Amino acid sequence: MAENSNKALKSHIIVIAVENKSGVLARIAGLFSARGYNIDSLSVSATEDPLVSKMTLMVRGDERILEQIYKQLNKLIDVIKILDLTEGDFIDRELSLVKVKTPNSVIRQEIMQLADVFRAKVVDIGKHSVTLEIVGGTSKVNAMIEMLRGYGIKEMIRTGKIAMVRDFNSKKQ
């Protein structure tokens, strides 16, 4: 998937259950890289089963590109199951830590009020900064970050999106 054509393609949320062992992430990332497909977001974690990890990827592509991705992933011995959650009913979240400049108590108070509105948590207060933890859907996280940009973001980091199928939607599981 060429970088310049990336914007017009539909985003897909893919959850891949894989064997929890070293090298699996590198093999999957290498598969995407070798074919010129970009991963917009990636999150990997152990699951309730210590032998299984889940990878949540955000990728862009048309049906043909996604079909190629699935075929290549299914060839990897470490891949247990692949789900494209894009069309189904799912729950997703993202986490961001944002350190914002607070040159005075008025700005600090404004940022803390903004945190309340967005249900963000203050996780650290320094002499000249406040660090917030923002959890929610991508649009909520993006909106809060945009609001904070006006104050001056000193540092920021985001997780990739994590997602799972809603329990009542058993046909996708």
C-alpha cells in the first residue's frame, strides 16, 4: 500500500491472536513491511491465556489488499485467528499520556477543568506542567489533544487502538 495513496483507503481494525513467543511481532511487522503495507496503529498484549497474545492493528486498504494481508497472515504458523472488526459491533479504546505546560495557576486550573470535562485523569503535577491520562475512543483522545495543543504540549505518547467484539455479537467470534 503506497504511502501517497494511503489516505483514500478505508481503515480496518484487525485483531490477530498469535502464539505468545519471541519473534512473532517481528514476523508480522516484516510481512506488512515487505509488501509495502503501512500499519497505522499497533498494540500487542498477552491475554487471559498466557500462551496467546493479541495484536490489534489499524491498517488501510481496499478489499483486495485486505484479502492479500489475510492470506499472508494465515501462512504464518504462529497466527491462531484473524478478525476484521471494522464492519462488526466492537468496543475500542486508546490511551494517551500528555504533559502540558502550566506556566501559572490559572492555566493549571483551566487544564484540570478540561480534564474533568473529558474524564481524563491527572497522573502527575510538576512545577511547570501537568500530565494527563486520556482513555477513550480515538475521536475523544484526538479532541482532547487538540484542546491541549493551545496550552503547549511538552510531551505526548499514545498507545495503539485496542479492540474486541461485543459479547452479544456471537457470529464474529
